[in-house]
Amino acid sequence: MGGDLYCQELVNFLNYLEVEKGFSPGTVAGYRTDLLVFFRFLQEVAEEKPQKLQEIEKKHLRAFLAYLKRERNNGPAAMNRKIAALSSF
């Protein structure tokens, strides 16, 4: 799984946020960053690497949250924003 796999889905989602939801450019950029961190986690860190978006399971999300806290030292606000980005996606 690579960034290319999710590239078009990510572009479509970011366009949706900006055009249809009216999110500010800063919010869209933050969501983009957060989703890219998640995709990199899946590609480089996750034990089981999903090959399609449909293969992402709760266990991947739980592992990502643990990674954010333990390895990236994210606080509650940063983690909540990443959760919001993933929930919207």
C-alpha cells in the first residue's frame, strides 16, 4: 500500500471539505496532514498493512492512536483532530 493508492480519494475528500463543507484552507491543510500521517503509519509502522481503504479496521485505528501517543507524543488536542479527520474521511 502506498500513498498513490489513496491519492485520488484524498484529493476528492479535500475538495469536498473545501467546496461543499466550506472548511477554511487552514482546516483543509490540517486534515490533509493528519490523513497523510495515518497513511504513512499504515504503510510503514502497522503490523497488518491494508491494501485498500475498505480493509482498514478498528484495530488499525487503535494501533494508530497508540502510536500517536507513545511514539509521536501527541497530546489530546492533536489526537482529537486526527480522530476528527479520520471520522470525516
